Amino acid sequence: HKTHHQHLTTIAMSKSKSALEFIAEEKSKLGSIDVEREDNVRYDVGNLSIFDPKAIDTEAYKENPGEHLKEVTRDNLQLLFHKVFLLPKVRSEGMGAMVALPRSSTPIPREKPLPRPKPQTKWEKFAKEKDAARDWMKASSWILAV
């Protein structure tokens, strides 16, 4: 005895293409994951960054700038993700599989300069002086006791 859902699925499958045909069609829309270019980029997997020294093809850029940049970006991201998927996996509760990123190799500058040290408040000055006086009294009482 089929459930209502199974029955509707059977009807939909019989009226349309098979699941394998559907999957094959969808895969063909995605394109290849292979990158057909020299891997001469510099990776910083810790920052999830890739630096491509290759100059942009001016002919292709002039013809269709958006499409050309999309292709270059796709290839570089594919190379980066390939490196990420080679990293050791880490299991996490409730989060699924993750990877531990290595230390970054590219220093990233701060947006703003380091904050200046704040001046001490009157209370902080008083507490520091009190601690200094207490330390002096402990030391002098030890000297007097000897």
C-alpha cells in the first residue's frame, strides 16, 4: 500500500523524465569543476585568499568584461576550494564536517591605528599608590623584624 507522497512521486516520475535523466541534465548546466590552466597562483588558505599574477586577457575582457571576469574568478575559486578540500577534516557537534584552516601567510593591515593607552582615572591612580605603599610597608616590616 503506497502513501500519498509515494503515489504523487510515481505519477510525477512517469509523466516526466527519469530521475537519472533529470540529474544528468542539471549536472550539465553546472559546468565542469576542472580548471584548464597553469597553477601558478599564490595561495593563502588561512585567509581563504588566492593571488593570481596572470594578466587579464585584454581581448576577452574588451569583448565581454563581465563574462571574462566571471571565468577567471571561477577558475581561481575552483583552485582555492581544491586546496581547502585537501585540508584535514574536523568533526563538530551539530555543524557537520569542517576543516581546520592553517595560519595565514599574508598579513592583513588594520583598518585603524592601534588605540592609544587611556589615561588612568583618579581611582586607578589612588589604587596603584595604595598598592605601592602597602608593598613598601610589607618590605619595611620584614626589615624591622630581622
